Amino acid sequence: MSSTIIWAATPTSSSRWQKLVSKTRDGSKVIKKYDTAPTPYRRVLDHKDIDDRTKDELQKQYDGPNPAELKRKIARLQKKLLELNSLKKTVERNGESK
């Protein structure tokens, strides 16, 4: 998906990203409370001008492998390989000393 599609889907003013939930006045002080802003991914999916095919492709990418989980899995496997390698060296040393 090209970046032009994402830029076309994003609103031009940040006021459309965060919805004003409440506004109260205490003397001269105005307290505004905003709703949480949607992520760029959610804004693209909610945008009416983005075609369904593009949204489906984005959904597939989003649901794909989690990079953080892949890194943790690789680290666990590397640790296991190192343990097996050191165990192999220990067995080889013990076998030679007999």
C-alpha cells in the first residue's frame, strides 16, 4: 500500500482525530476533555473514501506476524541452541577423558 493512500485517508486537522467529550468552565479557566484518538490504522479503516480491497490488504498486513513476538521467539530459540551447543561440548569433553 502506498503512502499516498494513507495521507489521503488522514484528516487535515487534528480536531477531527480527537473528539471533544466535554467542556466545562470554572471562572476564566476552560477544561476540555477529549476522547482517545484513533490510531492511523483505525482512521484508514474508518475512512469512507478508501476502497474495501485496500482495507482488506491492510487488514492482512496488520493481522500478520507480530514483530515483537517473532523477536522473542528467535531469542528463545537462540538461547536453546546455545544451551544445546554447550551441552554437546560437555559431553564431548567427558567422552574424551575416559
